[in-house]
Amino acid sequence: MSTNKIMDLLKQCEDHDKDTRYMGAMDLCSELIKISETSKIDEGIERRICSAFVKHLNDSSLDV
């Protein structure tokens, strides 16, 4: 598992550009699916991931 890659994708999820946020969320989902069967995610990172997706529920852009 690449913690750095996940952290980069989390930063993209918080970007000011709606397209970057959308792509960050989609890429993060793909990465989580890939690693879910082989690795365990650190609890702190897991909380950040959950928080990022909860923020997307209130996003002003309908695409995100």
C-alpha cells in the first residue's frame, strides 16, 4: 500500500477545482478497492478518508 499515494489523493479531494475533487475521489475509490484485499489501512488515514467522502456529500458541485 502506498500511503503517499493515498495522501496525495486526499489532497486532490480537497482541491478548489471541482474537476480535481471529482477525479481525486474517483481515483481514491479505485486505490482503496485495489488495496482492500491485500493491506490494512492505518486508522488515522481511514478517518481522513471517511471525512473526505462525508465532505463530498455537501459539495456545491453536483458532479462531486
